[in-house]
Amino acid sequence: MRCFLLLSILGSSILTNDARASSASAYVSTQAREDLSTNKPLQLQEALIPQPQQALQTPPAILPLMREAEQSFAKGELQKADSTYARALAMAPNLPSLLVSAAAVKTRLGKLEESRAMLRKALSLDLENAAAWKLLGMNALEQKRDDEAFACLAQATLHEDNNPRAHNYLGMAAGRKGWGEASEQELRRAVELDPNYADANFNLAVLYLGRNPPLIELARRHYQRALDLGAQRDPAIENLIAKSVASQPSDSQRSSVRP
């Protein structure tokens, strides 16, 4: 399953209110930088860390099952992880951290509605569960429920402000709603929290290319940073940067038009 969550810079100003993208820019929006078929955007270990107030509530009998599910997930055995979490939930159906972890596997399997139901149950038990809000927002982005995604991810950052992924996804949701300043603020916050976050750097490069006029140096800098961190080269991005640089007047041209 591939999900295209990359910030869009289409002519409808999905990314910024003042963005007017070229056809080449529209191509960029089809490139997926956050893909739920990989382990990059969905770090299950985040979801598996129990909140302090829940630690003592975890029945000892389900701990081996939780460890088994984690190991299965790490090996890519998602169906096995799913069934193991189901066994654990049969023993502890009202443990929010367990519900979130099981929902994460459902998301990776493409069972978004089942994941959604688990996450809503987790939040009914623990309204401040940042991991549940974040994953619910990610699912909403995948399903193009942009208003819901923004609301959920805003809650995620409210309850866990130091989570760079939550800020990255919130920036993406803001971009879809056309709130350019908010999008930039959240993406920059993600990079501030984790300078080695390749996807947030890439998204910032896309955002700056979508400005009118494009902020070429900032776009180039964040794109290069994303590459340095392991992101794959993107010919469309590189062509846009090259064309924008070529279209800028040289120093001699600038001086020739000065009064």
C-alpha cells in the first residue's frame, strides 16, 4: 500500500495560498516521501511505549504477547503481529497503549477503518494519548479527511510537542488546507526537533519551491539536506531548482538595470 501524503503544490494552492505551481511542480506532488509500506513514517516503537500512568495497569500475562508482537513486526510479519495483538486484546481490551500498538499494525496492513475504531476506543479511555491522536491523524491524511487530520494532529502536538513526526504530519495537513504559514511553521519545528529528519527537510524544499516567487536557496538547501540524510534523488525537484536558478538575473544583469 502506498499513500501519497507529500505536501502538494498544485495550482489550487493546496500548499500555500499564494502558490501558483507550474506543470513541473504538479509532477512533484506525486512523489511519496511518507510511505506506510515502509517503517519510515510509522515508528511502531513510539506507539508501544506505555504512558507512565498505564505501566502498572498492564497485566503481566500479556507482556510476553506484546514482546512477541513487537518481534513479529520488526521481522515484517504483520499478519502474525496482528493476530498476536488480537490475543493480547482479548485479555486486556481496555489498555490504551495496547490498542494503539494494535491499531498501528492494522494501519500497516491497510485496514484503516479497523485501526480507526481501535484508536477512537483508546482515546475514549485516555484522551491525552498523543500516539493515538498522531496515528488517527495519519490515517485521516491517507483517507484525504483533511479537516479531521489537522484536528487530530494538532491534538498530537498539543500533548507531545517534542515529537517531530507529529509536527511534520501537522505541517502536511496545514498545507493541504492552504495554510502556508502554518505549514512552514510546523515543518520547521519538525526539523528543529530532529535535524536528521529527511522527510521534513524534503517537504520544506517542496514548500519553498511552491512559493511565488520560489525561495530557491532555501529549497536547494533543504533538498540537499534531505539527500545527505538518505532521501532518494528526485529529478523533478532538481529540474525545478535548476530552472529557477537559470531564470534569476545574474549580478551583471542586475547592475545593468540599476538607475
